[in-house]
Amino acid sequence: MGMNDVADTPAGHLLVVDDDREIRGLLKRYFTREGYRVSTAANGVEMEQIVSNWKIDLIVLDLMLPGRDGLSLCRELRKSTHVPIVMLTVMGEEDDRIRGFEGGADDYIAKPFNPRELLARIRAVLRRTRMVAPTAERAHGRVLCFGDWRLDLGMRRLTSSDGTLVDLSTAEFDLLTAFAEHPQQVLSRDQLLDLARGKLEIPFDRKIDMQVSRLRHKIEEDPKNPTLIHTVRGGGYMLTAEVLIDEKPAA
Amino acid sequence: MGMNDVADTPAGHLLVVDDDREIRGLLKRYFTREGYRVSTAANGVEMEQIVSNWKIDLIVLDLMLPGRDGLSLCRELRKSTHVPIVMLTVMGEEDDRIRGFEGGADDYIAKPFNPRELLARIRAVLRRTRMVAPTAERAHGRVLCFGDWRLDLGMRRLTSSDGTLVDLSTAEFDLLTAFAEHPQQVLSRDQLLDLARGKLEIPFDRKIDMQVSRLRHKIEEDPKNPTLIHTVRGGGYMLTAEVLIDEKPAA
DNA sequence: GCTTTGTGTTACATTCAGTTACAAACTTTT
DNA sequence: AAAAGTTTGTAACTGAATGTAACACAAAGC
């Protein structure tokens, strides 16, 4: 899991700027495991050096830095580049939050933080800034066919090949869509959460399990022995079927 | 999954840079046995010579070198090439770890190290930097046939030639897939772990033995006298059967 | 033969996923 | 706006898959 998760392509190159060595180490390890390439810097000078040498996709910036504070750095970066920034601040300082956003940060999170949450926010920011809004992709009356099913993304309906309409809840539909758009690929719970919701969420670890279970009961012949959504222990879930794209809406 | 770490094509060309002759020898022997091509260098000058003459896939670089230290070498290499680098450092120097990463190393390991762990990390780095999706490759409705068995990689199912479906766990399936994709080849436990899991793992030495045992009980006629998965004492295991690839899914 | 090393296996521990049952949030109806 | 229904979230329980240890035995070396 994190799978690592998905060893695909590195998900992006992050830069962590914090003077606390432990935090740098922690984040580095965590994000690396999650498939990101990670560089770190302890202060503004190091940061600038790295930023000028690499194509950075996102910066995690601590508000409190020796010498130059994070806020002014953030403001300045904003002028020169378009690299999205996520701010880190100490707990409870409501003020900082506001100031962080004013400085042009794309998101903000307070220490002590949950790495999972930070990761979720980072994904969300990357998604926003890369403008691959999950909803935009799927918005085109496309119909995805797999197994016996036709999943109409425009109508947001699932029909069986014999024409029966199956009633899916929003969450179920989104989840199934996530699977259908990434067939034959192991998707971690984090990824699914991310793909299905498309917005920041601090999940109960097993939301997805539950959702998968519910979905299985609706689309699998025998939910106990699923043939469509396969579970990969320690990894996540995978839609095993081949998916065909049909541009015309279901009859 | 690396289709490339097969005996005929070397899994990659590694360069070990360390002034300690013993370490060079050890790593050279170990990695060569694991299917890698290995060059060694004792200092920065030798290293540069080799790097400019060969296509190197990964460099194992000691932090402590005579003359020029590894860290500055690492930083410099980073600017000129994209060769991934794994740093070696003496135990316990947290500082070094951080500096190693900041210098642009892709991974880091402390001496005295477990060669097995180093190998695992090297594989992980190669996988990351080559951007090969472990699952994506195998995802093509391919069916591998051997002995009486049909292993459907898309469906993730194992069926007997008479149509009986055998229930394999995820780990068992992955292991069998590893065998089927490298038939008639002795695979070390490390290789199997890597092929089957595709992610960094520092294993209990006998995970694989256990898994093989369990697998045998499911697919061998007489598990005590296996005909498919053969044990190579001191080496690992080997699938003796010939494997045919069938593009069509099982009926 | 006896020792050493490596493998097979049994038996148990641990981790992880599936599910039930209920609580909380959200919608719709009245 | 209260009530009823629906969907989603959480916890706790259960069983299955996998990891670990320990022991038995076989092969290789002496």
C-alpha cells in the first residue's frame, strides 16, 4: 500500500520545505511509498535551489521557517511560478489559516496532521491544478460496457444487457465508474476514494470496503465469489473485466 | 512486472561505487547471480569513466569515498543524467540519510546492510524509475497454459483442462503467475517475492517456501512428488512445464 | 556413519477483508 | 417542519489469508 501502491508512473514530484528534519523524513518516506518522487529542503534558500533545478509539481511548505517565513516565500513563489502550494501550520492558529490562503496557498493543513489526510489534500490539489477533473472526463454521454453491464455515464444509470435497470446510489455509481474507467488495474482504497469522490475526504479506513460490499451485492451473480470486482489483499480492488466504450447511450 | 529480469536479457546494468573492495566483490557476486550485469568502481574518476562508456541503469554509491565524497558526486550526477542512485552510508548517521536524499539519491541504505534488502530496494527503484506498471502488463486477457492448467491473467482464474475452477488466493495466484511468466527458469526466493508482489518487501526468508507448499497442494497431483514446480536446492524453484500463451479467454 | 544446511510441513499468531447491525446524515413526503 | 425513507458512515465480529516459528526430515559434506 500503499500500496504502494500503484507503481505506475511517478504520480508527481513533490517538494517538502520544513526545518524539522523529522517531518521531512516522515513525509519523504510516506509519499515515496505512495508513488511520488520527493525532494526536501530545510529553508528558503535550499528550496529555491531545488525549484530552479527541477520540475516540481507541488510544494508542501511550512509556515514557520528559519530566516524567511513561509508566508512571504509562498507569496513570492506565486508571482514567479504556478506551482501549487500546500501550507503546513501549527495547530489551532486560526489566523494562520486565513493568512495562508491569502498568501496564495492552494490548501492548508495543521500540524499535527494525519499523513493520510495530507496525501488526500495533495491529490486533490494536483487534480485541481492539472484540471483533470474527474467529472469532466466522464461527462460525455459515454457508455461503458463490461460483463453483462452497461454503465451510462451521462444518464448515470446501470442497465443489464437484458435491459433491466439496476438502482445504484450515487456513491455506488461513482465507485463503479471509477472501476470502469480503470479496468484491470489494482486500485488502492485511497485511489478509489479519490477517484470516486473527487474531493478531499478523510476516510474511515473501510468506507470503501463497505461500499464495495454493497456494490457487489447488486452487480455480482454470487457476491461471495465475485467475478467482476476482485479483491487484492493488501492492495485494494480491481475490476477484472474488459471494458468497451460505447459512445451511444443505451437504447 | 519486470519481463526483463530473465536470464537471457540482463535485468539491468548496475554500477557499484565503493572504495571497499570487499563490498564491491560481495555486491558484484550477489547481483550477478540475480541476473544483473554489474560493473564496479572504487572512486569518482573510475565511476565517471564507466558512466560515460556504458548505459547504466542504476548506481549504488557509497557516501564515503576517497578524494571526492559520494554526496557531491551524487548531486552532480543528478544534474547531468537521470540515472537513479541508491546511496550507501554507515549506520546510524541520521544526518547522512537526510543529506543523501537531499543530494538527490533515490533511495538510501545503511551499512552494515542486508544484501537482500539492498536488492529489494534496487528493484523498487528500478521499477519506479522505469515507470513500468506491474499489473498493467499482465492485464491483457492473456491465458497461460501449462500442464493441465489454464491460468487466465485477466480473470485471475485458474482452471483445469477439464473445466474445473480452482480457488487460488491472491498470493497464490500471483506466485503462480510469476512462475508461468518465467517458465523453465530457476527463480530465487527473492526474485519470486519481487515478481509476485512487485513492491518492496523485506521478507521472512521462508514466506515463499510456505506459499509454494500451499500452491503445490492445490495444483500438484501428488504434492510430495511435484511435477510442475520443482525445487532447486540452494537456488529456488522452477516451473518445469512448457507454457503456451493463448490470447483468448478460457471458455 | 555423523554433522550441517536447506526444505517441507504442521501448528499457531497475526493481519486483513466481508458482513451484520446500527447510528448519523440526507431526502422526500406529508 | 415532522415523519418516514434512503443512503452513507462506524463499530464490532467473524472467518480467511498470510506470516512466523518450530520441528522433522532429506541432501550434501565430512
